Amino acid sequence: MGRSVDYLRGARRIAYFDWPSWETEDGEFQYEDHIFVVDDIRENIKSELPEFGSEQKWDGRETSIILSGYGTEIGLSEYCGLASLSVRVNTEEVEEEDIEKVEKWIDDNWPKISRFYDDYIKMGTFSNGEGVFKSKQK
């Protein structure tokens, strides 16, 4: 599969997944509305890590920051049905001497954050910027 999808600048971890969709009676695909997907992701992550707070801001042009907490920010991006969920240290909030501690927290808690949203492995990127992904076949 070859597509491009953005993620948070400086992301420590990234999960790739299919944007929820379904096939209509006439054979077309209908994608789930953005607000419902964001709400579901927030609910799933907050059920595991309740100190996260909802955010609604942008990182660049294509990635929205949907949650923040624990010294981190979680971003969501979608392109042509492929989505990314990414996490990074919130460098505006975390002091430089605490960055390693927050990075360790991300590494330790990434399975809780990404468990519903980690369907693909990014294999590489073509010179035109298009990414190549392989299904993890859960």
C-alpha cells in the first residue's frame, strides 16, 4: 500500500490505521465523520490514561492535536483513508532536564495508547514523499 499521511513533528511514536469506513449499498465507501473518530480515540485513550485532557489545535497543516497530558501531546492525521496517531513530548510544557523521563513514559505507555490503532508498519518513503505501508495482520 502506498500513501502519504502526516504526523506530529518530533513524534516519538506513530501508529497507522484505517480511518473507519463502510461500504454503501451502491458500492461506494463512506468514511466516518471526523468528530466521531476523534471522540472515540479520546474516550479509548482516556479510559487507560485518565489524566489526558482534550485539545483542539493544529501542528502544521494536517495534524490536529487531540489530547495532551503527562507532558505529551497526541496528534491525529488522515489522508485518503489512512490515519496516523502520534505522540511527542510537549516541549512547551516539559523542562529540558525532564525530557528523557517523558520519553520513557511514552515508551512505557505506548501500548495503551496505540492498541486499537496500530494496523500498519511504515516500510519506507519514496522520493516524492509517498509512504509505503505493510499490514501487521493482527
